[in-house]
Amino acid sequence: MSTPLHGDVEQQGNLQLTSPAFDDGEPMPDSTGYVNENANPQLDISGVPAEADTLVLVLDDPDAQPVAGHTWDHWLAWDIDPDIGTIPEDWDAARAVEGYNDYVEQGYGGPSPPEGSHDYRFKLLALDSELEMPEETRKARLGSAIAMETEILAATQLVGTYEASQGTAF
């Protein structure tokens, strides 16, 4: 089933997601890797619509498909305060909900490609209402809730790359 969280996110509105750690389409720092510091990069958010009640952030790896059999989910966070402005490096998401990634761990699980370079998509959605989903919620259910229960006011995507040589493969 396809939801707003599957595939690439098309730009909608003026929402922007950038990082001082890497430019769109460029390599992410070694520290973001799962077997390194496993610390999310700083993410700067701008252009959030005034009527937004919450933000949703997803990090996934579509290049994992041949090995994992599906797009690998590295990070799911929702009910993020739309006024946050910056998600700091190694963020403590105490005021948001972080779901479980495909490492079956709650929170951020950094890149760990088995070989070559993979693209990692940071997807950000601004919604008109909070989702109020439990932390056990996976991406498909979260995406379904977004599609059925909220309005997407704005959306954007930031892509970072990561090489297997940046860390030991998981």
C-alpha cells in the first residue's frame, strides 16, 4: 500500500529542510553512521505554514531494496512541534514521538549500507493535526493515518548519501 511516506516526497509549499552537515545529494558525515556515533545530523527547518499543528520526519533508504527486500526505515518521528526550527545533532526527541526503525530500535538508526553508496531520504511533512499514534507505530500505519486523518499542508525532502566505506557494514 502506498502512503504519503512511501517513495519520494514532492515539494509542496515553502517548507524547507537543510543541514549544515551536508548539502542535498551530498555525503553525510561519518558520525551519522549506525556503526559510528549513530548521531542524527543537525536539520534546519523553515517555511512551516502558520496553520501547521505538527511535523513528521522520516529517514529511509530506498537503495536497501535489493538486499533487505524493502525500503529500510532508519528514523520515524512525529508530533514534532512545528516551531522547532532546528533538530539538533543527536537529538533527544523528548517532546515528540519516535517510532521504531528497521533495526527494531526506537529512534534514529543511522546509515549502514552493505556495499557502495546509498541515498538516504529525509522526508518532512507539515500537518494540520497531531497524529497521537503510539511509538510502536510503523511507517505504513503512520502513512495511512496521515492519508486518512490529516491534511498535508507542506512537504519537502533532503537527500544525503553514505558510503559503505564510511563505517563497517551492519
